[in-house]
Amino acid sequence: MTAVPACWPGETEDTVPTARIPDPVREPHSVADQAPAGGVDQVPQAPSMGPSITPSTTSSPARRVSAGQPEQNRAPGTFDNPSESSRQTWKPTHARRKEVLKALGVFQRATADQLWRMLRPGDAHDRCTRDTLNALKRDGKVRVETRLESGHQLWVLTEIGHKEAKQLLPKNVRISALRKPKLNAQGEPVADDGYDEHAAAVTTTAAVLTGAGFGTSLSWQTEIGHKLPYGYTQYADLTMRAPDARVPAMLLEVDRVTEPVDDLVAKVRRYSEWFEVLAPKADKDKAQAARHKGAAVHDFRLWSRVYPATGHEGYVPLAFVFTGKTKAQRESRIRRLEEAARPYFAGEPYPGRASGITAVDYHQALPVVVTELERIMADPRGAAGKVWRRLGRGEDEWQTLREALDNPDGDRLYAVQRKEVHRRQAEREAVEREARRPVCARCGATFTDDRWDTIRHYPAQQHRELCEPCLHEHWEQVQAEKAARRQAEEAAAREVAEAEARKNRGWFGRRR
């Protein structure tokens, strides 16, 4: 038989099984049962129907690429999850066991499909994940709580698995409560039907975002409370921290088009109110003054102690993930939410709108983005694709999450527009200044800046109507006239002196 590679490309020999263990009784007997050639996944991906295996879904694209990662190429005859007809089994690795335990510790309940999307999006199928769950089940660490209407088995931790997951999780990650099995009157375990479609959509949302490169399974927390001063606590379905994907933090609400739109608007309002709550011992007067200084106000508020800086203007973004009903109903819901919640996400115009400033001050606005699980599933790049829309922008302007959270019409635009306003203002002032510039009364030339400054600073100066060259010429003329008069006076004085001398000489001669 041909050797078959491990489930996860790039794993080391320490964590990857050496080979699948064949079952002689269940060997494939036809060419159709063999793995597809050319490194291409099976299309369509037929769900596995083994008695102990949850059916695989076929809604995901055949070739998914995680955000920021190149598409993986597989060698001919290799693929992650063989068809059931190959009658071969994957040997779960120790690393896979630990990651499944940790994920169930965070999310409490999940299907194999959700864990596959979250933990191993590079696998072509969820077979390896299901085999890992079955192995943990044999060890008594997980159990099947119920089988959903979709056919998926819902997995939870047992008491043994819960204790191990708690040891595996970092101290800053909260472990979910242990789900104890329900028993009937005879003390026998019965299926638990407490898992609703909303809980499934919440976990699927975390799974598809993680699979697209937004953090890891440990980047999520569920039902985090945001207590308001009047006693109400707003719980977020999910909180995500994915700094490597340039989303330091994000709050998510999953909506199955069942709540009134007014309830969604109320959630937006309450989140906005929570972001305005002051931190303990914060100076109220300084906080009030800082409202007019952009991001400075956030230093006085509680949220900056709870969540990291967003990297953009405004509060931690809020995402609504819609799913269910029809596409038209979801679109209508998004439009109504956008219209009613506008005061909370629209921001304030910067001063100077009359001067051409169109930039928006988002520093105290709540960025709200929306998407649909159906849209994510249909996009080849999943949640990393252009499947997000920022409320307040065009209805057809679907962007990547990073683009949607960016504020191209915020501070950056304001800096450019303010610089342009200053340039135009300087040009107007220059024109007005030139219109007031004095003209020389003698030659008609305009005054230089130095000459203009001189007559302003010395208002008593004579000949203020002359430009500097004409003034120099005037003073040269005055000096020349003075010199000519002086010379004439000196010449006249010499003549008088000479005449007096001649007269004196005449009298002297007569006396002799």
C-alpha cells in the first residue's frame, strides 16, 4: 500500500502519526474509493456516514485560504480526510487532543465541524477532528451531549476533561462551566436539547473567524458582561482579540433575525454608554475637558483599562453577525439598524465645514460593522474576504474587516483637509495683502515688504509715499542740493574775504 501523509501539513514527527492503520476487512476494492489525484479535494465533499462519526458539512469552499497565509499545495494522492469508503482511520496526535480540550473549555459545547473550522482550517475535511473527539471520548474526557437536527453530534467536556482543560488553558482565559449529563428517572443519561440555534451560530462565528486568521481558539471569550451605572449589564455574545490580524479587540453580537430591530439598537446604545463610563477615581472635570481633545478623553474611561487600544479612532468596534431567514430579510434588517443607530456610530463633523472640512471626528463614536454567516461561507476567503460592511458607508461597499474598521475619512483626512484650508487661507491673505500694498507716488512701483514694514513701524517718517529707491534718490538729491548751497556759501564768503583784504591793502598804501 502507498504511505499516506499526516493530517496537518508542517507538523513534526513528534506530533504526527507515522501512518494510518489499515483494516484488512475494510480495504477499498475499487478505483473510485481511492484518494483523488492532483492534490484536489473531493468535489462535492460527500458527508461521512459512519455510525460513530458526525456528518461533514459541505458549505465551506473546497479550497480555503486563511487570512494572510498562502494557499497550501498538496502532492498527488494526498489529502487530509479520506472518504469513508477508504476504510482507514487517522491516529489523533497529542497536540490535537490538547487543542480540542482547550477549545471545548472556552466554548463549552461544539460540533466537530465547528472545531475543525476553528482549529484546523487547513484540513480538507473534519475527519481528523472527529477521530480526535472519539479518541478523547474513549479516554472519558469528552462526551456527546446530543445530536442536532442537522445530524451533527454536540460534544462537551466530562468532569475529567474539564479538569484537564482548566490546567491547559492560560490563567487569563476563563473556562466555561461544566455541563453535567442529564439523567432520567431511572438514573440513565438522556440527550440534552438545551443547545439552541443561537448558541450554534455563536460558536460557528468564532470558528469561521479563527479559521480565517483572526486569532486562535484562545482569542475568544463568551458572555462578557459590561455593567452600566444604572445596574443593567450588557453581555456580549463574543469578544475577540486578534492583534496579529490588526484587530486588537472586537465585540460581536450574533443575530438570527429573531429579535426586534429596536433591541439591536438598544444594544448599540448600551455599549456606547458603557464606553463613556469613567474609570474609578477619574477626575470628572478633566475628563469633561478632554472630550474636546480627541483620544485624550479615553485615558479617563473604564474601557481603556479593560480593552487594548483599538489602533483607530473611536471605541472598540462592535460587529453584528446575521444569519438565518432570507437574504432580503437580513438586508432589510441591516438597513433598519443602520438608520436607527446612526447617532451612535456616525461621529461628529470637525470644525470648519464651511471651509471645506468634510472629515469626521470618530473619537467618541462606536464603529459598527455587519456581516452574514451565509456571505462568509460563500466567499472563497471566508471571513478574511470582502464580507464586512461598515454602517454609515455605501450599501454595496463590502470590505475586508481591516478596511471596514479603518477611518479614511477621519483624522487622516482631517489633517490633509486642514493643511489645504491653511494653504487656501494663506493664498487669500496674500491676495488681500497685495491689494493693500502701497504704490510709490513718484515712479508707481509697489513697495517691497521691508519698505512697507518700515512705514508701518515709523508712522512719523517723512516721504512715506515714496518707495525705497525713490526715497534714496530723493535723499541723494537733497544732499546734493545741500552740498551745492554749502559750496556757494563758501565761495561767497571767500569773495567777501578777498574783497575785504584788497580794501585793507589799499588803505595801507595810501598812508605810506
